[in-house]
Amino acid sequence: MINNVHPEAKIGANVVIEPFATVHKDVVVGDGTWIGANAVLMNGTRIGKNCKIYPGSVIAGEPQDLKFKGEFSTAEIGDNTTIREYVTVNRGTAASGKLRTVVGSNTLVMSYVHIAHDCRIGSNVILAGYVGLAGELEVGDWAIIGGGALAHQFVRIGEHAMISGGSRIGKDVPPYAIAGHEPLVYGGVNVIGLRRRGYTAAQVEKIHDVYRILYQSKLNVTQACEEIDKLPAGEERDAILSFIRGSKRGIIRASVSGAVEMVL
């Protein structure tokens, strides 16, 4: 068996490293993880337990950011996460103040995905093949991004959101929402996904109530938030309000013809 594992790398129990993989010095790999042939774990890699890193992937490559000056930073992969073929996950930068790129636990990153510097990817996320995520981007837990989608720097994608393949994501996508079309617009609540994750009909209806005000009342965003504030407090309502009020790039809009439920 031929591979290149630095003797000072910290390799957990029952880790399998296939031939021709490369593991640099400042690398930590958790118990039970599998590293495929020709994968490269560069300095700053932190891999959790029971992960799968498929052939050709490169973890903790230097950021493709001119502000990067060689500072110490990391790329961190949570437990039970699968990184498929030829994925690239760049490490963080000092310019952002974060110094970390993070991919959560139980997440599936399909082939040829690029995750740039300082991104924060939640747990139970699915990134389909050829998704490109620019730097300092946030993806909430349980979000799904379809194949070939491209996301602008600093964009935020809320928890349980679902975005159609091939989308250009230039604005924030709120929690629980479906988004699609060109330009990207709100297409309804991710009802099927929420049901699969145990949300009750009552919870889903409360989310609908929020988005009816936001996208169908013809109010501007500030006015809509004031009206949403009048709804009964609840976890879902509060999550949406907090997300919208924290948006710096602005949120996606309804389609010109009004918000219409779409099937992705």
C-alpha cells in the first residue's frame, strides 16, 4: 500500500486510508473515518468521526482570496459527513475574523462541490453535484441546494430551505422556503421536507401565515415584518423574523405574478 501520511498527523482508531491518499502534518482525523485514494488532507484539516472522504477531494486547501496571508486556519468536517469525489473545501482566513471553514455533521456533499473560505455549512445539509459556494457564506441545518447552483459571497441560506438546481443565488433565502426560477424567487414553503422531519400541520400552517404576509400582502419587507410581529410568537415565526432582520444582502422576492407554490 502506497500513501503519504505525515507521522505527526493525528489519526483516530479504525481509520482507513486508501493508497495514494496524502495526509499532511497538521491534520486530525476522527475514529472510524475512511479516506479514499488520491484524497488530500492539507494542513488545518479537522475531520470528525465516521466520515467518508472520497477519491480526489482536497480538504483545507489555501483560500482563493487575495487577503489571505498564510495565517493559521482550519477546515472542519463534522461527524458522519460524506464528502464525495473531487470536492474542495478551503480553509478560513483572518480577514473574516473567523479563521474556520465549517461543514456540519450528517451532511452530504456530492461530487465536484466547491466550498470556499470561511463558509458555515450546517448539519444534515445536502449539497448536490457541482454546487459552488463563494466565501463567508452560511447554509442552515437541513437545507438542500440542487446541482450546479452558484451562491454569491456572503449569502445566507436558512434552515430547511430548498433551492432548485442551476440557480444563481444572489440574495438570502429565508428558512423553510423553496426557491427557484431565474432570477431566483420564493416558491412556497418546503412542506414535504418539513413533514419528513416531523413538523406538524399546525407548525407548517404557522410558517405559511408568515410567508403570506411577507410575499403576498404587497407590503415592503419592513412593513411585513411589523405585521408578522403581531402574529403569535413561536419558534418558526421568530426564526424567520430573526433571519430577515439579520440579512445584509436582502432576501429573495416573490415572482412578478405573485408567490406560487413550485415543485422542484
